[in-house]
Amino acid sequence: MEVSTIAVSSCSFGPPVFGLAVSAPRTCCGRSPRSVLRRTAGNALERRARPGCKSFNNTGGKIMVGAVAGSLFGQQLGVRLGSGARWTASTWLDNSARVEADVPLSEAWALWSDQENVVNWMPWIAEVKVLKDQPNMSKWTLRYEAFGQNLEFSWLARLLKPIQNQKIHWRSVDGLANRGAVRFYPRGPTSCGVELTISYEVPDVLAPFASGVKPLVESILQGDLNRFAVYAKSQSAKKNATPKMPQIRPNFKWRTRL
């Protein structure tokens, strides 16, 4: 029975694709590959993990974001097997998080409507620039440090037609293949629910591995929304703060009549 193998090692490929080692198996941190994806003749896919690699077991936000970012290449990358075969079929994976924000829905909507604002609650996004000549287009830049290297990914996104006070959504048109949506739910005059969904494209061969890290990806998104709730509340407090009246001090001197 013929078996194709892919070594998974987060130290072995420049733009990380969930740490995919392209072509021949390589080492990670001076050790043998941490896990191996095996596709049998019956098209079954199994992954065998090798514990002990610090770069994998100590999965912090930066490393995980890097892995997800790299996976966004999807079909553009194509995965080459040790046998020389190439997988280009891809799958979209959805990741969601939700938060209750103590601000009016209109204020939450206004913050998300300005795409350049997201850097205030998404630390893994370094910059968002709306194109001056095309306000529905924006360039997103992700920067992070992993394994002693400063890595950067960017993509151009198109803002799709929003549904006022209900949904803001976008999709990349160039660069990393991804799409996202923010949905808003009324809770009362001073609160609302906000749900964020980020979807990214991965080669089919990596889909089982990507699904395995979904809880960690969603925990990162949850952290983003928690920061948004805090940021939105602070902005709302500043906006609705009652201005202090200036203190008027009498300007006179007592005179003593002789």
C-alpha cells in the first residue's frame, strides 16, 4: 500500500503554513519532525504527533497567528508531497467569537465601520489603510515575530455592501485568501452583541490539522472581541462625558475705608 507523507515542522518553511515542511521531511529544533500527515491509498488521512517541540507545545498567540496567516495562501501555495504530487484543492475554515458590549449598537457599528480602527483591538493586525481613491478597498498588513524572524503578510480587501447596524463584511481580492464578517445584535439602549467570523483558505490536506487548532484560533478572536468591548466602552465614556464647567473666581479686592 502506497503511503504519502508530509512532515509538519514549524521551523522548516519560511511563510508558515501550519508549520508545513514542503517536500522531504526536515527537522524541527534539532529534532525529527514533530508530526507526520499520512495519506493512504484509501484516501484516509492520519496525523501522528511527536511531543517535545517547544515551538509547537508552547503555542502562544504570535506563533498561532503566524500559522493561520501562512495558511491563508490556500490554493496559491499548493502543497507538494514527498512523492512530487501536488495538492491544490482547498477548503474554507470558519472561526467565530462573540461578546456582549456595554455600548449602544450604533456606537459599536461606527467603530467597526472605520476599518482603520481595528488595530486598536486586534494586536496581530499591524496596519489597515483605506485606499483614498477607492474607499471600499483597504490594505491589511499583519506583522509578527516567530522563531527569531520578523515576518509580514498583507492582502487587499474589498468591503462588501453592509447591512446598516446589522452586518459589516469583507473579502480579500489579492494576497492572503480570507474573508470576514461582523454581526451586531441589539440588547437594549446601552448594550449590544457583536459576533466576529474570520474564514481562511487552506489546502485540503491541511484541513484536518487546521480544524484541530480551531479552538486556539477562536480564543485569539475572543481576545480581540474582549479588547473591543473595553475599547468601545472607553470611547463611549469619553464621547458622553459631561464637560466640566469652568470655575469662576471673583476678581476683587477688599478695600478698607479709613
